[in-house]
Amino acid sequence: MNFRKTLLLIGTLAMTLGASWVMADDATHSAGGDPYASMSAALAIGIAVLGGALGQAKTAASALEAIGRNPSAQGKIFVPMIIGLALIESLVLYAFVIAFIKIKT
């Protein structure tokens, strides 16, 4: 991996985790909860989003490559791809809900 890709990855990860941490931080301190709850919520959301994005990218790339190699199989590939993308996205949403439950308790 070259320097530009590494810098882009680190910057994206820092923005994702930083924004989540800042948004979650205010509610935790005003409620008198655990100060590390916001950090754990930010990490959970950040890791889930990163994993979900990589999974969706791999799914879409593989499906498009398969359709490109055999265009007549588009009907058999498209529907399972959409179902797979929806399931990957649901895992990210579950992590989002769990992170908010962690902040509230």
C-alpha cells in the first residue's frame, strides 16, 4: 500500500471515529454516565462501518465482475447481491443500535 492510500485510510478512520466520539460525548457527561462509554460507542460504530463498507465493496465488485464476464447471468446474480448488501447493512445498523444502548446505560 502506498503512502497516499495509507494517509487516506488513516484520515477517514480518524474522521469517522472522531465524529462519533464527539457526538456521543455530550450525552454521556450530562447524564453522569461512564466517560468511556462514548469511546466504546465510537469504536463500535467506526469498526462496524469500516467492515460493512469493505464487505459491500467486495460484494459489489464480485457481482459486477461476474456480470461482466457473463451478462446473461445478470438475473441470477443481481437479486442475491441485493439481499447480501441488505444483510451487510443490517449488521452495521445493529452495531449502531448497540452503541446507542451502551451510551444510555
